[in-house]
Amino acid sequence: MRKKILVVDDDELSRGLLRQIFQDEYDVITVGDGRQAILEISKHMNELAVILLDLIMPVLNGYQVLQVLNAEKLTDRIPVVLITSQTDAKTEVSS
């Protein structure tokens, strides 16, 4: 069974681009907000190779998702790569 990548981004174009990049090597799951991400992580936690997590999203943002993952110690088992289109220093310092 192939490993899965979870792409969490509210921008549909970004999700589609990341799916295209990784779909030959991984099963790619895409969701548009943090709440959906938490649901997919709980369903697939043993199959996830990595989570690509946008920081600025509706419902639950990337920071809030990271808090949940850290509280459950899931970041010890699943690497998380933060992605964002934000270029300001405040976003960089916050992460």
C-alpha cells in the first residue's frame, strides 16, 4: 500500500498543484480547512508520510491544527511541513 500525503490548504489551486506534484509517488488527500484536516489525520494517521499544512485558513488555521497535533504527540510520528503564501516577518516569527 502506498503512503499518503495530506495537503491542507484553503486555496484550491494550491491543493491541485501539490496533488499533481506528488500523485505519482503517493496517494494524496486534500482538504480545505483545519477541521477537515483533523478528521483526515484521525482516519489515516498510520498511513501518512507527511502533512503539508497551510498556516492561514478558515475554521481552524494551521497554528491551531499544529496545537492539536502537538497535544496528541502526532508530530513525533508524522512530519509536518508548513506552507504559506504569506511573506511578512510576523508570520515567519509566529511559526
